Amino acid sequence: MEKVIKTVIVDDNTFLIKAIQEKLSFFDDIQIKFTALDGSDLLTKISNNHNIDVILMDIDMPILNGIEATEIIKNKYPHIKVIMLTVFDNDENIFNAIKAGADGYLLKEVEPKTLYEGIIDTLNGGAAMNPSIALKTLKLLRNPIDLDNKKEEEIIKLTTREVDVLEQLSKGLNYINIAENLFLSPATVRKHIENIYTKLQVHNKLEAVQKAKKNNLI
Amino acid sequence: MEKVIKTVIVDDNTFLIKAIQEKLSFFDDIQIKFTALDGSDLLTKISNNHNIDVILMDIDMPILNGIEATEIIKNKYPHIKVIMLTVFDNDENIFNAIKAGADGYLLKEVEPKTLYEGIIDTLNGGAAMNPSIALKTLKLLRNPIDLDNKKEEEIIKLTTREVDVLEQLSKGLNYINIAENLFLSPATVRKHIENIYTKLQVHNKLEAVQKAKKNNLI
DNA sequence: TTATAAATACGTCAAATGTCGTATTGAAAA
DNA sequence: TTTTCAATACGACATTTGACGTATTTATAA
């Protein structure tokens, strides 16, 4: 028989705590030891009982947020695995959470089974990650952003097709070649690029590529 | 109904190709367009048919290895997803594969279902990764090693004035503005740029700026 | 069911860019 | 001293790009 996985949930929203608990209720070996409503609350409770395997940590919380809490926890109890469980997937949060020592990063809409497997993988010495988060970490590795030089991250939303086109643009290809690569009409490529320029508020290829890289869109 | 996923397998071991094919045979929407025995073989075959969704790429191969091949492929066909599929999980391979533009990194022992899901996730704009690989990428992000592998660096000599112009170019300025900034005639700016293109062996602004950055000229 | 969004595509026009050729001047190198 | 190179500059021409408007189809969300 497998031994239980002593789990802690930290979230300032009691409804979301309930939701996570329900997701995990399918799995007999998950044991919720306690829950906490913010980082400070967690620290208090954990100092009385640090016999914990894994913490599921929200980020946006009052008093002490999830990233600060993670840093403290991982410093004091490095054996405890911390998996971020949040609705936010912006670069800065991801990067800071990783820097703080998080062992995984999942989005709240995660399937129960995926969440469970993520916990197991993490305890087995891996890291749990949504594919979309994984991609962002790859991009961060390729193109290290300067977080100091980066205030409020604009939320620029490009469609997948627009990203395809932008990637091609970034290789220095012209419209004709991009069209050939993506099996499109050059007219469509131009239209996509037009839309990209509008969204990025730029007026030529070079600016588009630079802004896209800066915002880790490509 | 979902459309088929045009897939290519690259591996110098025909037995392993067979093994991968068998793993994917469970899934009706995976269509193996062709297989290749090394990077060079892949490039030849893909130049005749680049209507491909995803490439499963081994790393250790003769003639042209998987990382070099990935770099070439992603430069020419950035829309094609490349997932590394290898037995090696050392930091250097992972880091270099990511730098080369890989969209995922899975180990060969991967379960058929996991491999399939990884392909799907990647095509949906995510990244496929084993948990153990994911952890390594996190560690690389926390502690960035600079494996700045500069091989045979070409010796490109630009004049100081050309560098001036190139720097302006890299800011996304047009000829008129560059001329104003440097107190030149636009015609002169154009001539400088023409000479820069010749020296760098490129044919447009974007390529010039990228090559210049790569060679630390700006 | 009806909006809405995404992806596709065409046409037009002006502006910018890439590629030629040619030429003058001054400074540095042979 | 002669030659070469760097920097400046003009003209011409074809191609590419950027900025409009418009329109159809499909999938998804309200």
C-alpha cells in the first residue's frame, strides 16, 4: 500500500480551496493536512507542523503573497515541494515563482487527474507544468527578459496563427515565402501582419519582432 | 472530426523508429509522412515536402545531429514543431535543444499516450516535456549557465560608420530618420546599408540586425 | 440562435526598401 | 607617390512593404 501524501492548500478564496479539495477527493492517497488563507497564515500553521509533502500555492493573496511565501518556505523547509496553482500565467509571475524555488506551476483550470499526476511527478523528483507554462519557460530560457526593465506587462493577445506568422517574420522571410511555408495566400499573410502591427502598435517588421521578443510572444 | 497530424520521425536507429511508430499506431490521427536517418537526410526529404506538422527528433545522429538539424529546420520552417525524443537528458543537450528552438523534449521511454498528448499539446501552442526535463529547465532558469558556444566565428569587419548605421537600423528607424540622426544624406545611408548587406551577406534589415547581434557587432 | 472571433483572401496605392551604377574627397597604406 | 579605403552623395528601377477597405467561411461563445 502506498503511503499518504500530506498536502496543504493555500488560497485566500475559500471557494477555490473547496474546489481544489474536491478535485483531489478522487484520490485516496491525498491527505489534506490543513489549508491556509495567505502566506502569513501558512507560515504560522506550518511552524507547528512541517511534516508536509507538498503545498499547493496560490499567488495573489493578501499580507504575504504566494511567491514570497514560497521563497521563505523553500529556504526553511527545502524538502517540501511547492506547486503554484494560480489563474495568472504572466511571465513575471512564472519567472519569479521559479526563482523563488517553486517545483511546479499549474493553472487552476487543471483537470483533477492532471493535478494529481503533477503532484506525484513532483514528489518523484520532477516538475509539474501545464504545457502552456512549459512553453513560457522555454521562451524565457531562449530570450531572458530583463525584469528590472519591465514594469507593467502589457497584455497583448495574438492568435495562434498570428504567432505563426510572426515567427516566420522574425526569421527575415518576406511575405511570399511566409505564404509558401504556411500554405497561405500572400494576401492573407499581409492581412495577418497588418493585424499584428495594430495589436503591437508598431509599423514595421523590425519593431514587431523586437516587441514580440520583449513580450515573449515568440 | 479532427484532421490528421503529419508527423516525421528522425532517428539513426531503425529499431527505435519502428518502436516510435508502434507507439503512435494507436492513434488514428497521427500520420507518419516519412522517416529520416539523420539530420542531413531529414533536410533533403523535407525540402521536397515541408507540409509537416511535427518532427520527432533524436539528438545523437551521424553527419548532422538533432540539435543542428533543429536549428536549421526552425529557421527555415518555424511553423513546424520539433519535439526532441532522446535518451539523453543532460543539461547541455536540453539547453542547446531549447536554444535551437525545440518545442518540446521527451525521453524515449515515454508512454504512448504521453507522447501522443505531448504532440497534441505542442500543436495547440504549448510545450511537451517530461517532468524530469521540466525540472531541469526550471533549474536552468534559476541558475543560468552560459554555455555560449561560439564555434568558428566569422571575422566580419565593419567600419565605424557602418556600425553607426547598423545601430540605428536595429532601432527600427527608416533611412530618412537615420540620415537625420547621423547628419547624412539618405542616399549615403542607403549606400552604407548596401555595403553592410554585402559584408554580412544578407538582404534585408532584419537579417542584418540579427546577424550583427549574433556576431556582437552591435 | 445569433453574435463574435479567427482565418482566409482580393484589390489598390503610396511609401520604403533593395540593388544596380557612378562619382568625389580626404586619409591612410603600400 | 600612387593606390586603396572610408565616407560622402546622386540617380534609376523593380520589388516589397505598410495601410486602407472589403468579404467569405467556420468555429465558438453568448
